[in-house]
Amino acid sequence: MDKFRAFTNQVSSAVTPFAARNSQWLREQTGSVTEKTELPHDYVELETRIEALKATHQKLLTATSQYTNEAYDYPPNVRESFADLGKSISDKVNLLSKATSATEAQAAFTAPPSEKPQPKTFSHAIARASLSGSQAIAMGTPQGSTVPDPLAQGLEKFAIAEEKVGEARLDQDEKIQNKFLAGWSATLNQSIKAADKARAAVQAARLQLDAAKSRAAAGGKHEESYTEAQRRAIEAAEDSFVEKVDEATSVMRNVLDTPEPLRNLSELVKAQAEYHARAAEILEEVSKSIVDLQMDQETEYRKARDGQ
């Protein structure tokens, strides 16, 4: 019997504060409480900043999580077969360069795929379409012709370049995943979550304090009429409230002061800048090659017209 009483007392001591906090919270929600213990102004400002930081992390992570999806820019209207997604552009070009007949060229173009399918990115899709067009035009060129078709050549060069751009994009995505998304996710799910937990503890301590004050003031009693037990309960609740406020303040300041989010943002921008610079370099180079082909073709075209 004594053990049962001890157990029920233990349960009661655990449940009573919880019930008191809930009761106090309900009274506040229904407007039956006119006074609440105010939080320090500095603390409220920290909470506002934490909420802004949380919203920023949530929104930017929602947008940038696309970097974990390889096909985020893959055209929805493109229909590619398993063979299309087989060997890389550079592998196909290498095989095509060794072909000595149309049959060998077709076999090279439809060679068994590599173990890993080719990426589904916009640039890779353009590369595959360009090489397919290059091969179709080349195979349609009369046999015995000693002059390669300039458009077929241009498309092949463009295909190789676009594959390089696609690979640069995938490299960017990997860097963003490792150096930005991982860091911001950790800040949101660990640091900011810890701040929220500390803030919840403050809220619970405040409700406990106001519940103790409400119980003591029941029936319109003034503070000087409180019993010693009621005074001790209020003092203990005040001490707990101050302690929780101090702890949460420290946690929130640490979260707000850490340079990690800005460091991660810097890595995001850096990865994007490197990708765009690399893409521009690749495209400028192939552009010059295609312009040279174009100029040569136009010269030959004019010569042919003048000779007619």
C-alpha cells in the first residue's frame, strides 16, 4: 500500500505541473486571464530574429533542394530511348571516328550502353539530339564524298560541348549538395530546432509561473495574503522561469551569431559562379569552331554560285 501511495504521489507530482500549464494556457486563449508575465525585450527580439532565420532557411532550402534532382532542367517533352541514354557523347564520337562504313557507323551509334545510364539534364539532352542529327546527316551524305558535311561537323562539336556543360552542371550540383544544402539543413534541423526547444521550455516555465500566481490569487486575494507555501511555489516558478530565459537567450544568440549559414551561402554562390564561368568558356570555344565552319561553308557556297 505504501508503495502504491508513493507511486501515485510521483505520478501526481509529474502530472500536476503539466495540468497547471495546460489550464493556464487555456485560460489565456479564452481571454479569461488579464495579466501574463512579460518576457524581457531583448529575449523577444531574439525570438523574432530566430523566426526570420528559420523562415529563410525553410524557403531557400525548398527552392535549392532541386539541386538533389538530377533532371530538374530536363525537358518534359523529350522522349529518349534506353539506347539514347547509353554511351556518353564522347564515347560515341570516339567509336564513330573509327567506323569505316555506314554500317559500322550505325553500329557504333547504337553500341551497347554503359553500366550507368547517361544523365538526364537539359545540356545532355541537347548533346544527344545534336549528335543524333550529326550522324543522320553524315549517313545521308553521298558515299565517296571527300568533304564532310559542315552542319554534321558543327552538330558534333556542339554535342561534345553541351555534354561538357552538362557535366559542369552536375559538378555544381554536387558541390551545392555537400557545401550548402547539408550545412543549411543541419542548421535548420539541429541548431534552430535546439533554439525552438529552449523557447518551448521558456513558454512552459512562464505558464507554470502564471499558474502559480493565479492559484495564489484565487478568490481575489492580494499578495500580502498569500500563504508561505504559495509564496515558495511562486518563487520556485520564478527561479525556473529566469533560468529557462537565460538558457534560451544563450542558445538563440549562439545560433544567430554563428558564421556557418553565411559560409554555406558563399559556397552556393561560388558553385554557381564556377559553373556559369565554365559553361561560358566551353560555349565560347565551340562557338569559334562553328563560326569557322560557317565561314568556310559560306566561302565555298559563294564560289559555287559564282562559278555557275
